[in-house]
Amino acid sequence: MTPKGHVHFKTDNTGLYEYTFELFENRDDIVIFKNTRDFYQSEWKDDHHGIMTRYEKMFMEKGETIKYIEFGFK
């Protein structure tokens, strides 16, 4: 990853999202730029041109939200 690069992490798995967020919160070398438990209801949904994977659609139809964290390294 280039300096000042950003990683976009999206998941339908609540446990994975919570675990990842906890790891990031406790590290001094990671910066969280954006974080939401419901990506498609957030202000950032249009940043990704409305691209939704078939898995996202499948899990959203089951009532699951898509979680999102945008982060980088110091």
C-alpha cells in the first residue's frame, strides 16, 4: 500500500466487523476515517458508485446490514 493509502473494508458479518473495529481502536498506528454499521444508509454509499455485490444483496435481503470501515496506517 502506498503512503497515505486507504483500505475499504465492507462485510455483512457482524462478528467480524466488531472484532476488526476493536482491533483498530486499540492500535496507535491505524487511523479510522469512516465507520458505519449500515453502509447503504450512510452518507458514504455513493462514494462507491452504488456497486453492491451479489453477496451483499443476498444478506441484505435476509435483513443483515453491510458494515464499513475505511482505514489507513500512520
